[in-house]
Amino acid sequence: MRTAYSVETVRNAERELMARLPEGALMQRAAAGLAAACAQVLARVAGRVYGSRVVLLVGSGDNGGDALYAGARLARRGAGVTAVLLAPDRAHGGGLTALRRAGGRVAEGGAAGSAEELIARADLVLDGIVGIGGSGGLRKEAVPLADAAARSRAAVVAVDLPSGVDADTGRVRGDVVRADLTVTFGTHKPGLLIDPAREYAGSVRLVDIGLPLPGEAAELEALQHPDVARLLPVPAGESDKYRRGVVGIAAGSARYPGAAVLAVAGALRGGAGAVRYVGPAGDAVIARFPETLVSDQGPKRAGRVQAWVVGPGAGDDAATVAQVLAAEVPVLIDADGLRLADADAVRARTAPTLMTPHAGEAAALLGVGREEVEAARLDSVRELAARYGATVLLKGSTTLVARAKGGPVRINATGTSWLATAGSGDVLSGLAGSLLAAGLSAVDAGSVGAYLHGLAGRFAAEGAPAGAHDVAAAIPRAWRDVRGD
């Protein structure tokens, strides 16, 4: 499992480690890993390190020091390295000395035209302008250099974090550097994993520098294949459909029968032993999936279930949503159900609740604009979870799952932009609801469901458009991929 930590936690771990190491040793570890990554990039874009042209964009403080020491290592391998100093009086002294001794050159950022010309001719630009403590976008004097790097043919490598993005939240509040590669030290930072900042990080490479990070202090968790494989429900020899779990789907309407069909499609592939459908789209569901147990008696009389999914395509059926919320089993609320659910009824539930809004639905629940949710996804998902006392899965390019009582937020990035298609969210609801019925906790059902759904989207699309039904059909392939079957 990948984890990400806040700036404060990273700073504390750095101080603890530096107290045990010789002076400068920690920076040298970071610089060595950074230089190695840059050498690999140069081998790809320039064919070699020797004779390549490297420009360092150097701010004040340790971030600039990392860039200078890495530049010195590249200069010793024959690269032509020039450092552009944005704060000459506050540049890292040891790094400057090392660079000059290795044959590197130094230019001041005040000579903007000259610096931009250097960038235009460079093979690699190393962004060491602002470290993880920065926020609020680039300062005025750095913007022309960032723009020049974006226009150039050079590969742009960010030191620890693209300058200008917020390390803790992933917010972007102004001009920032857009990197092709970010080399981060010790641990991932939330801003490297969450949009919109993630978009500017490019590929991310983690360099282990030995930070003593406490596991319980992680801000984010990202499941990997082995983590998901351990959580997947697998039937035992004595299992029957009830032991495996039965998921109830209360979805669809006369206007939107397809939502019911797609939610059932996801549920049938989610590990539960049976799917019960309640709603007006029973004929459409049976026609496509005859194994579904269909009832027209309403949720209270549908029969035994271990979890409910309510809301996809439900229209204005508030009565059904209320009945499902009153059930003493886990409930997943999606789509119209989010609008129809009484907030007090959600908060009063004692069984687990999983809410699955997209940014627009989250904005409506929070009473803010959609753009505010998209700019502050981490804050928004935490606020929703706290406000409703529920686990919240915020859908998007990076899906976030926040626990009702706080703790690390789960992040998922297995998806593809092709998943932005009608009905895809209905498939996810059925899939995650089935995992709830199979016994997973709300946070595990949401994060495992998002992981499988994202993989299925990749397999279904493979670089071309795919419909929601294609995504549902690809879930077994995603399941087998995770298990290594």
C-alpha cells in the first residue's frame, strides 16, 4: 500500500533523522537519488549524460540545495549544468560551492531573457524553485521561467513537488510548474496523488531516504494489487448464496430503467451470492439478467439482504430511499438517492453507510459550487464524511474514499478518462454494494470497488470509447488480474 504524509509529519521525521546523521547527509541522499533519476531522463531524451545541457531553477532553502547538489553530480558526469538563481542572496551555500567545483555555472534569475534562452536550449530543466512548504502559486519572478520550461523541448523534472502546488491538499492557486517527472523524497505527498495538482506532477518516482514515518499518521492510502487481492471475497467450500451475501438494488424508474440494469450488472460481478432487485424496471432487469431475484413489493418486503444500493435512476422516489435508509444493514447511496436522502436519517443510521457522489452532487450536498469541490477534493470529501457521519466515495479522475470518523483517506487512480460515460457510476454502485453485502467494510467496499471499476474501465476501453455495459463486462477480467489468475 502506498501512503502519503503531510508536510508537518515529513518535517518532523526529517528533523528526527537529521539528528542521528552527519550534517548534510540527508540532503546528499536526496541529491543522489535525484541525480540518478535525471541521468536516466537524459539518457532517454539526449542519448547520454555527457555533453547534455541542464538548467537548474533554484529557489532558496533546501529544495534549491537538492537541485544544486544533484546538478553537481551531473556536472561531474560531463553534463553542462547552469543554475538560474531566483534568490541569489539566499541560495544554498554548500550546494553552490559543490556545483562550481564540479564545473557548473551560475546565472541570476534577474537576467530573465538570458535565463529563458538557456531553458530553450536545454535538454533537461530541474525545478528546484519552491519546496513542500510553498503554497499559493509561483511568485511573479518565477512565472516567466516556468512558462519558458513549458514551451521548451526540455524534459522538466520537479524536485519533491512541482513548484507552486499545495503539498498537503493538491490545490492549485496560481501559476505552477508542469513537470514530466517528479522525484519525491521519503514519502509521497498528498498533492502528488490528488487532482488538480497531480496533473502537474507527471510521473512520480519515490526516493527512499530513510524517514522514520509513523504509519498511523498517514494522510492518504493507495491500495495496490496485493492489498485488493487480500480483500476480495472468495467463497469457501460450504458457501451458499446467502453465506456469500445478498445485495438489494433499489434503482431505476420508468424514465431511467437502464440505471437499474447497469447497477444490477455491477452487482452480479461484485462477489455477493445473489442480487435482489426492487423497482419499476423489473422487466428490463429480468430480460438482461434472469438470475436476478425481482420483487415489486418494495424494500421492506423484498426478502433477506445483507446490503442495499439505492438511488441510481430513482427519479423522485423519496419513499423508497427512506425505506432503505431505515434498514439495519449497510447501505450505499448514489445519484438521485443522494438528493432524496434525509440528512438526519443518514446521520441516525447505526449500520454502515457509503455515499458515492461525483463532484456536482458533492457540491450540492455541501452547498458550494462544483468548481470549489474540484479545486479542493480532499477537503470536500472529508467535510462530507464528517457532516453525514458516513463513508464517502468522491468520484473523479482520482477517486477519494473518506471514513466517517476520520483517518487516512483512500485514493484510487486505476481509472481512465473513458469512464466518463453515462451509466458508469451505476455499475460502480452495484459493484461496491455487492462487496458490502459480501462482508467488506464501507471503506474497503468503496476503495476495492473503485479499484476494480477503474481497471475494468481500462480493459474495456483499451484506448477507444467504451460504454458502461462494456465496463461491467470487464469486471471479471479486472478481478482475475488483481488475483494473478
